[in-house]
Amino acid sequence: MTKRKNSRAWSFLPQKASIISRQFLNTETAPSLYTAYTKVVGARVGHVDDENLKVNLTMAKALGGKRDSAMNAVAAKVGVKMLSKPEDLTVETTAHLVGSMKDLDMGLKVEMLVKVRGLEKEQLEKVVYEARQVCPYSRAIKDNVYTTARCETM
């Protein structure tokens, strides 16, 4: 550990450079090391109900308060009327830590099941596809986390 001259912050500089080869883990087929499951009812305004996590959701005030998710926002753009009751929309997500702890070669795999009441499956698939194009989370993990999204109508 060294302290740079005229600097108040400590910086950690490696004493010896090492080359770590980049590994390309196939997260689609890699074995699962740990799995977490959650069910969200009502998207941005609703609640998470899981064995270890129970929390009510609201959108941040800075983002406009009680506005809806990316899915509801794009629905109007593609001409689909989403229902307004929280229980009409659920998203079940299973996130897997995959790979090998021994080889320090790990990644993530996410499976989502989106269920909406009152839409045709084709409409729902179109809304979910469009939402994934604008959702900040989806954009951040694109090409980094293997993610599948299945759609079902209730």
C-alpha cells in the first residue's frame, strides 16, 4: 500500500503486475452454485414477497413518485392498455450464481417469468421485449448476464 504525494486518499497499487487470462464462462450451461428466487407483485408500485425479503415498492420521488415500470411505460407506446391493479402483474425472478468457485470463474444467469392479467400473450411478449430495450437494469446487463424472460397471461 502506498500513499501518493499531495493526496489525501490512500491508493492500493500492486507491487507486482500479474496477467490474469480472461475466461469465457458459458453462463447458459454452467452449473448453478447458488439460487435466489423472488416474486414481485405490481412492478414499481407493489411488493416483493420472498422467504427472506418482504418489502413494499414505490418509485423514487425524484423520478416522479408513483409512476410505473418500463413495461407499463412502453405499453402505451406500442398501443397496449395495461391494467392498473398491482395484482394484475407479477414478475417471478430466479437468479443463479453459476460457474466454478475452485477456478474463480463465475457469472450470473437470470430467469424471469412475467405474468399479466387481461392481455393476449402476443401483446405481452411485445411489451416485455420493448421494455427490455429501455429498462436501465436490462441495458446494464445486456451481453453480460444470460437472461431469459417468459411471458404468461393470467
